[in-house]
Amino acid sequence: MVYSFPEEVLEYVFAFLSSDKDRNAVSLVCKSWYEIERWCRRRVFIGNCYAVSPQIMIRRFPEVRAVKIKGKPHFADFNLVPERWGAYVYPWISAMARSYPWLEEIKLKRMVVTDESLELISKSFKNFKVLSLSSCEGFTTDGLSSIAANCRNLRELDLRESEVEDLSGHWLSHFPDNFTSLVSLNMSCLGSEVSFSALERLISRCPNLKTLRLNRAVPVEKLASLLRRAPQLVEFGTGACSTEIRTDIFSNLVEAFSGCKHLESLSGFWDVVPAYLPAMYCVCSRITKLNLSYATVQSPDLVELISQCSNLKCLWVLDYIEDAGLKALSSYCKDLQELRVFPSDPYSAEPNVSLTEQGLVTVSAGCPKLQSVLYFCRQMSNAALIAIARNRPNLLRFRLCIIEPQAPDYLTLEPLDTGFGAIVEHCKELRRLSLSGLLTDRVFEYIGTHAKKLEMLSLAFAGDSDLGLHHVLSGCESLRKLEIRDCPFGDRALLANAAKLETMRSLWMSSCSVSYGACKLLGQKMPNLNVEVIDERGPPDSRPESISVEKLYVYRTVAGPRADKPDFVWTMDEDGALRFS
Amino acid sequence: MSSEITKELLESETSGVLKTELTLGLPGDSLVQKSGIKRGFSDVDLKLANYDQAESQPPPQAQVVGWPPVRSYRKNLIKNCKYVKVGVDGAPYLRKIDLEILSSYQDLLTAMGDMFTCLTICHVLNERKLMDSANGEEYVPTYEDKDGDWMLVGDVPWKMFVESCKRLRLMTSSEAIGLGAAAPSTPSKGSSTSC
């Protein structure tokens, strides 16, 4: 039956399929569908840059317009992955420059991007539109100058959370005078001051600008002028708002904000003087996303602002909000879907704010649509976790960080096994979970039994034995990413569940009890995995095989062992020998 | 298969005996028969980790790398916090150290000694050095200042140093010769006393 459809018809139908899962399914139906699909796939997502090579991607999908590539493991965000580990984007750019002249979009996360790569991007793709560098590093503002100067059709430049060597703010001035296509600019991670007049002129001549996230260096007294030139903005991030409050600045700001009828998202607010917050009240009722995680203001001022945001869906805030503020949140913001509470003083042993487990319980009770939580706090109880689980069975992401490692239930001094057990038992759609506090192997038994939709699990200082790891690897059917630090998990669970690792994207284990011998064995037995030992102490061969490795990163791949390893990474080989790059 | 493994692991934990007879349980296959390896890893002489000799408890909170899991840019922006990278000549890793929690050059040396555990502090006259007792190599702390120049640590008042320091490097003594503002007439610098 399928052969009666001409290719063009199938191709037309396939064009309606945007999800990778659907396209992958289509490509498995038969050879001709595989062929048709691969020629018309325009977007490719590569979850691990070492799982596949640029050549393999290009060979299969010759007509790609948009790529998204992720590099370093997530724990790189917390300095657990050493410098010079890898995730270089240049080989990808260089290969795509040759084969994808019509490439429009490059989105990268946790990759090392050099100025050379940026220059190559700017010169190779004539219709380049979108550059998004999330948590990347390795480039300077000179690289941005190349992008600004050469990408005539650029729509998006998003540098979120990247570490950029900031040589000067001059890069912005490289956008040509006839450049008008900008839709989105996020420069919030940069330090240097850009030329304000260049910024004003850029904004004035880009009528489609919807997102503008300024950096800290833009002072509050300059905001009004920018907003007046871009009243169509949907997403806006301020710079520092620390200038002493003055009536004229304030009233200008009020006027400018009231002209912005389409604003939905606000961020920035570095060092904000609380007296400026009321200038935003006029837009609050339309705001759906609010990032106050740099605003070091106290709870009452936060509540004043939040209480006006009846349509708020997503709030990122510091723990200055305290339990009282979260109570207000739960009563004013009934549409809330995502809450992230960050610690204002993560290293002090004593709490500096009155934020406890109670705040989260209250929000879980009052916000029926809450599905995504990231919460830092200093105390937790099983009772609270059970309440949260019962209140919110619709949770998708639950990341709890109790600041003191291995902190028990503060009421009963018991482990928090039953609390987290309730979370996985009630929240049947849970996709992401991060645990903390005192936890035994029992919590992993609960997780293995109930968390059938769990895709990503993060563990630290948890568990008693290999049984814990075994429960997770044998029970969590949907598991794709597992990251573990400082847990007493060793060889047996890992080796007994070796096949499971091929069904996952990656496994990270650092400061655990996996021996070098076991790593070698795993590498021998599983040719489709790269089993990489990261060790500062020199070649693992120079120590007894029973000694635990410092860090282990295991991932499935069709590209074979890495060719670009630094001198502290070793791939466990099929031959049982150490492979150096 | 999985329940058998669970049972074995449970039994071995409760009996206190670590069993080594656990085959590599790849579902539904016969293990890959490579020459020299017959039956999973029970034939391989692995000494399994003994958890009674577990690594020591995690050190006090402030010293645990990457905990709590807060991104660097958040740490530097919120708290009065100044993280700078620290490297050692010849070592592959860079580390990060928060200068704000230290109050003196002595604190800094101590922190660096803690961080790179193979190095010990060694004082000779007014010099501040660290030594690797394994190879006798001496390291001198140096830093890159705001202007991009590499200077010897210790010449300016502590607060001024914290303000201007962009990154630190422990250089071998030989590399560090000619750095910074050492005046040739100062007797303490350039002396070659071993410690």
C-alpha cells in the first residue's frame, strides 16, 4: 500500500512531523520511508556530542537547517568536570560549514566554543538566523563581533549563562547600520558595558525585537529610553537597578513600562533597590515568567510584586522570599507551574532566612498546576515530603537540595526514604528527580519500584551499598541520565546491569567505589559504550586494580572512543588495554 | 534475572559476606566468548571494594567541591564572593578558590595546601612557597592581575590583592624567576635555600 504514494506526497506528510521521536519511528517503517525521511529532516538534536560524529550525522541527514548539540555532563555545572575535559564544537562547525551551507540555527549547551568557531559560523552560513550558547565557554567578545558583523539575517543571539571572556563591550557596535532582523538578544551573562547609543540605535531599527535581556552594566536610569524604543517587547531583562532612587528616574520608568502592552517575562534586577519594584506594577497582571533570583530584596517587597502577578506561571527567586512569601505566592498565583528557590547564602552553617520545608508544602497545596520544583532549604521532614506528594501527584520535576549533606528528617532524625518514596509513588509522571538528605538503600527500592517514567536522577551522599544502585538500574525503565557523586556504589551493581547502560544516554559516577578493574571489564564487555575513567592521579594502570577510580563517565556511542581526550581521561577498551588518544 | 541478583545482593549484605560469585547478567545471551575470558567476571581476580573501609565521611560542607550544587555565576553574584581559578604547573586540573572567605596570605597558602594535597607549605625567611615532598619541586604562588600581568603573591595588602586578582597559579620556582616587582636588592627573594 505504501508504495502507491509518490515520494513527494510522503515527504509532504512527513513535513508535519516535528518531534524527533515521530521521525525516528517513521524512519524505521521501511527502507524507502527511511530514505525519504532522512532527506527531509531539517532539525537534529544531539544529546551527547560524543555519541555520534559530525560525519555520521551529515551522511544520514544531508539537508539539515537546525542543530542542537549538548556537550559536557550536567555535573560540569558544579565544577565536577575538570577543565580541558572536552566538548569542543569546532569539529562540528567545520564539518557543517562544508556540508550544510543553508544551516540556519545552532544551539549548544555545555560546549567549548572558540572565537575561531564563531568566526567560522559567521562566514559559512549565508542564511544564519539563530545562535544559542547555553552554559558554554571558551570564547571572547571578539567572537561575538564576528557574529554581529557578518550574520546579516541574524534573528537570535542568546548567550544564557555562558562564561565569556569579556574583552570589551565594543562587539555590539559591529552590527551594521542596515541590520534590522533581530528578534531576540540575551547578553545577560556579559560584564562589560556596551556602547549605549549603539544599543539604542540597534533596538530602534529592529521592529521585530521580542526578547531583550540586558547585562548588569546597563544602569536603571537608562532603561526607560530602551523600553520606549521597543514597546513591543515580550521578554525583558533589566541590568543592575542599584542607583539611588530618584523621582525622575522612577517616573520615567513607570511611563516606559506602561507603554509595554505585551510584556510577559521579566528578569535581571541585580542589586535592585526595592523602591524601583513598584515601577513594574503596571505590567504585572500580564507577567507569566518572573526571574528574581538576583534580587536581594526582602520578603515583604517580593510579596508586594508577586501579589500583583495573578497570571504567573514561572517564578525563580532567592530564599529571601521565606515561608511567608511562599504562602502569599500560593494564594495569589494559582496558575503557577514552576518554582525555583535559590539559596542566598549557601555556605553558612546557620540559616540566614526563615525558609523551611513549610514554604514548599504550602505552595504544593495552593498551586494545583505546580509541576516543576527546584528548592534549596536547610531542613526537611518525611511528613512534609509525603504532604507534597499527596498534594501534587502531577509533579514532573522535583529537585530538592537540603544544604547539609546527609541531613536527616529534622523532626524524627530518620532517613528521608519514606518521604521521597511517597514522591515517586504518588507522582507517577515524574521525569526528573534530585535527592538530598540522609538516604538509605530503601529509597532506591522505592524509586526502582515506582519511578517508571523517571528519565533523569541525581544523587549525592546517598545509599548504603550496591543494592541501591541495582534497584535504580534494574527498576527505572525510562532512565536516560544518571548522575551520582559520593555514594557507596561499586562494581557489582554496575556490572550486573551493564546492558542497561546501553539504553541510557549516560552515567556519571564520581567519588564512588567503582574499581579500575570493574571499569576495564565494563569496557571489554560493552563495545557500544565509551567507558571513560577520569583521574587526576595519573594512569590508572599505575595503581592496583581494586583502587576506586576518581570519576567515571559511561555513555553509549556509535562514534567509537574519543579522539580528543585530555591526558587525565582514559577509555576502557575492547582489548582490555588502556587507550590513549 | 533481576530478582535473583537482588536476592544475592541482599543476602550478601545481611550475612556480612561479600560474595564474589556473581555472573555478569546480560539478559538472554551467552557471554561473549573472548579468548582467555570464560564466564563473566567471577574468574577475574577482582578485589571487590570493602565498604567497611569506606572513604571518610564527606568533609565539612564548605570544603566539598560542587556542594551545594549552585552554579558559579550565582555564587559570584549573590554572596560577597570571589572565585578565582587556581592552577599548578604540571598538574592537569584547575581548581577554584573563594578569596572572600580567606583573610590573609597565610590563609591562602593553607587553602592551597589543602586543595593540592601533595604540597606542603614551607617558609623560608619571608618567602611563601609550597613544596611537593614527592619530587622536591618548589612552587611559588603567582597571580594574574586586572591588567593581565603575572605577579608574585604577597607584595600588596591583602584586600588590594583580592580586588585585583583574576586567577592564581602555583609556578615552579624556576618558572617564576623574573616575575612581579621583586627588587634585586631584597635579600629574601632569589635566595636558593631548600626546605
